[in-house]
Amino acid sequence: MTIANKFLPLRKGLLEFLVLKIVSVDKVYVAEILARLNKTDFATGEGTLYPLLSRLRRENLLEYEWVESESGPPRKYYQLTENGKKQLQELESYWQKLGATVKSLGGPNE
Amino acid sequence: MNKVVTINLGGNAYQLEEKAYDKLQKYLASAWTKLADDPDKDEILADFERTIAEKCDGYLKARKTVVTEAEVEKIIKQMGPVEPAKSESSEDESKEPESQPKRLYTLKEGGIIGGVCSGLAAYFNIDVTVVRLIFILLIFASAGFWLLVYVLAMLLLPEAQTPEQKAELRGEKFSAQDVLKRAKKKYADVSSNEHWQQVADQTKPMLSRGGQVILNIFKIVALATAIALSITVGLLTAVWVGSLWWLIFAHPHFTDQLSTISLWTVGLGFTAVYLLTVLPILLVAYVANRLRKADEKSTQDGRWIGVGGALWIAAAALLLGVVLTVGGRAHEFQQSHGYINVDGQHNICINNDLCNDPAQVQSQYYYHYENGHLYELR
């Protein structure tokens, strides 16, 4: 089992957090979200992303609007709702807490 | 030269090689099944179609109007496997345990003989050992009738083979997630050397210490039962062999109306009775013994039980034949001799003309039966 595999469930669970982070910066469409993720360890495909986005929209964390594109079909551009922003803040602070815990455990200044 | 299929993706027409179309079709169909539980299934599939359309656009030029199989393969690879988004929020979870209508199947995995008990156990969601215990008690209490119920259930119930059927048996909703879970689990099981041990462990999930004690007592009882029944079978066999020897060497003479029946018929009758009693006892002893060693798996079970069952049915037919023959001969005798021999000593006359014929007289006493009284004729 590789190191990356050991964290597979963790990475899967973090995907929602990261997608919210990416969407929080700017209105984006799926290809852009993927382009940003695919540079990292969190590379994924539309097969995973669309169901996730649709769930986040159902949970009222983000919304989308249709934008015509010069080439091809119109695209869905996603952005955070007020709810989504609040959730992202909570996730951020929780993630920091987790990070701090990981750092401090086993360290000298416990 | 490849055939080309024209499809509609997100409102535009695209031309695909036939094989490319097949692959795409398969991908979308699997997406559809995997997302069966997703309330936004239709929208997500529309999203997929638009994405595929966009990606196809990337491969098309003015002089290249058809998307090839290799290109579709690339597109599918890029999109990755479809993963349904699991909901963490509690409101969605409450909706999740939607129960499906249950259906009873036999379940071979974890089963010992026909999987009837393990199927019932899965259906009612109780420990399979409890079901077996109940079944054995019922078989004893009903003098074997429930054995027939078991055999009928084994023959008539379909076997749960596909994961869908197994989910249906437990009344679970069958989703793509389950398939993946089961597939992974199965892989882990098979890749382990102690595959059967694991399967056996799964069949007795989390027995408490009390449960373990009961299981041990149960095993001892099963062993004692198996031994006691084996001894019974041995005694019955001795009786059967002894009776055949008696027929062959003692040449017994039967009462008048049975005297025309061949000793072969009687021997066959004995044999049929012997098989009819011994086979069910053997089956119970065998089951008791298998229950004791439920962890081990034997693939021979079904065949032996099939042979035993066939033999039992043959014995039943044989006994019926013997009884009919004996009855027919006795009836013929009564018709031609005019009396019925009751106990070797006393004859009851049913036809005065024949009874009084000295040529027919073989026994000492003749009676005429009337109004509940026997009247001596001579």
C-alpha cells in the first residue's frame, strides 16, 4: 500500500472542502475546477465532480448560472451561497484545528 | 471502414464510430445505475453529456467530423469513474434506509445443506444457528414432517446468486455502492488463504459469550444426537438383516390368506420399511454432525442428500407396491375360499357356500360374524 493510498479516504473526504475553496475565489466552471485540482494530489474527473457539485447545490452551499460559451454548449458557472461561505469558514477553522493537532501530537510541546 | 452513429449530446449532433458509441453508451448507462439514488440524476447526466460534447469538440476539425473509438476512450478516462456523492447531512441519511420488499431465497454461502436456514436467517436478520436449532426441534417435534418442509423449500426456493437477489433477501436497497463494497470484500476474502474460515466467521456474527456457551452446548447436543442416531441405525440394520435370514432359513408359513405370497415379496417389504425409517434418521444424524462442524465446508452434501432422497422415494414406492400386492392376494384368497383368517386359529366365514366345502377346509374352527358376535359354524 502506497502512502497516497493510505490517505485515500481522507483525500476523498477533503474534496468537498477543496471544491468549496476553489469556488469561493471566483465564479468557475467545472473544467476550471478540474484544471486546478488536477495539478495537485486531488486529481479527479467529471464523473466524481458533477455528482458532488449537485449535492452541494442541494445542500444550498453553492449555486450556478448558465453562461453561453463561444465554442460549444453553454456552461454552468458555480459560486458560493451565503450558507456556503459560512460552511467554508467553519471547515477552514476545523481544518486548522486538525492541522495543529497533527503537528502537536508526538511533538515535544505536548 | 467503420460505421458511424450520430448522437445528440446537449442539443448538438455528433458523429461517433460505432464502437465509440458503444463505449460511451456503456459509460452513461453505468453512470445512470450508479446514480440511481441521486435526486439530481437527470441533471447530472445532462452535465455529463455536455462535458462529453465539449470534449468531443476538442477532437473535431473542419476536415475531421467523426469522433474515434480511441478518442472516446480518452474522454471516458478523463471523466473518471462515476462516483455518487454520499450525503453527510442528517436529513438525507434519514431517508436512506428505504426498505425494499423482501423476497425469500436460499443462500448457499454460510449454508450447510441447501442454504434454507441461512436464507431464512438473512430474511429475518437473525443468527443462522438459531434458525437451525428451531428447525431441528421442529423436525423432532413433528416426527419428520418439517424435514419434508425443508426439502421442499430447498427444491422450490430460488437460490440467491446475484448481489441484487442477496440484497432483496435482506430487504436492503441495492445500490452501486453495495456492489463495490461486496466486490472489494469478496476480493479480500478470496485473496486470503483462510477464505472458508472467514466465510464461516461471517455466518456467526459477533456471538456474545453467552451465545458461545450456547453454541458449545449445542455442539455437544448435536454430537450426542449424531451418536445416538447412529446406534439406532445400527440396531435397525441388525433387525433388518436378521429378518431376511429368518425368511431365507426358517421358511416361515403365514396364515392361510397370506400363504400364497412369496417370501421375496415379504423380504422386499421388510427392506422398504427398513429404508423408510433409516434414511431420515441418517439424514438427521448427518445434519447434526455437520452442524457440529459448521466451519468446514463440504461440497458433497447436496449429492448425498439427493441420493438418499431418491432412495427414500424409491423405498416408499416399493412399500406401496408390496402392500398392494399383499392386499390383492388376501382379497383373492377371501374370494376363492370364503373366509378370513384372523389369527391363525379363528376363521370368519364370509361366504357360507365356500366355507362348507370340505375341499376348502384347512383350519379347525369356522365362525360366522353377525351383529358383533361370532357364531361357530360346526
